[in-house]
Amino acid sequence: MAQGAYAADLRLAPAPPPPAPVANWTGFYIGVHGGAAWQSMPSWTLTDPNLIIATTPVTSGGTQLGAVGGLQAGYNWQFAPAWVAGVEGDFSWASLADHRAEAPLVSPTGIVRAGNSVSMSANTEWLSSIRGKLGYVGWNTLWYVTGGGALANMEYAATSFVGPAGSLNSVTSFNTTKSGWVVGGGAEWMATTNILLRAEYLYYGINTSANGSAGVSPASAV
């Protein structure tokens, strides 16, 4: 009698790796920001109610590169499954300046007024906005567009020397808050579940028109 022996070669296949966790952008967040900024304003004009100087556009000079920095907070909701909608509010302290000057000035009849000049400035002190966001998640990054309403606090100032040889010194300065809108876009990378790094561009459309009246010193021409 013969008995055969058989051995089965049983090998277990390795278990597949677990799927990578899906980044979840839903939730509240708060952060800080900072960067470069600049402002541009359309037209500036000097008007002399005494008609010593003709109405004059003030064009020399212009925008200077500045900076902004502040805080932002918001809420994101992820859906469908890679789309993200949200709302965000921010406040930024700003150091933005626009300086203009014009000289010499001319009379309404075209006579050059030697020694007459005007200088004007508009400085943005702070910016704030409330915006909606819509984005798409890819490569662990949220690519988004944003837009909403905005506010800007502006400081205006002007100094002019008019009259015979610039004998009348007129000065005005005032501060006001202007409203407008903001649009932009950016990319936000999830470095960790609790740390997001962002690059963003925002364009503000603010109604910067303003009129200021200057007091005169001395009260009459010498």
C-alpha cells in the first residue's frame, strides 16, 4: 500500500494600503495676512472760488507702493465633493499714499502766476471687506474666486499758494470712510489640518471722489 502526501502552498496577498484621507475644508477659521499694495485715483482738480487761478487739473506725481496687513476670519463648507463655498470678513491696516502737485498755476485769462502752486494727497488708512468665496479642491489646494462689499478709510489733504506771488496760503485736511466693492482670487494650501497657507490678489473699487474747502491765511493778499 502506498500513501501519497500532498502539501498546499498557501500564501496570503498583502492587504491594500488604506486610501489617503480626503482633506476636509469645512469649518471656521481665523488668520493673519500681509503684503504689498498700491492705489490709483483718476483725476484731481483745484478750483479757486475767487477766480485768481483757473480751474486746474493736478497731475504731477502719483501712486506709491505701500503695504497692508491685518486679520481675516470666515467659514468654509465643502460639498459635491471637491467644491467649497464660504464667506470671509477681513480688516487691514494700510499704508497707501497718492501725492500730486502742480506749478506754476495760471489765471483764467491764461497768465502764468509765478510762485503759485498746489499739492494734494490721499492716504488710505485702513481697508475692510465682507466677501463670498467659491472654489475647487485639487492637489491639496483650494483654488477660489471671491467678491463682495468693501470699505476704505481715506485721509485727504491739500495746500495751495495763490494770489500775488503766492501770498495766500490755503490748507485743508479731512478724513472720511468710503464704500465700494472688491473682487479677486487665490490659492490656499493645506499644510496640516490646522494650518493653511494662502496667496491672494484683491482688487478694490472704491468711490474716492471728495471735495474739500480750504481756509485762507492771511485773510487777504498783501
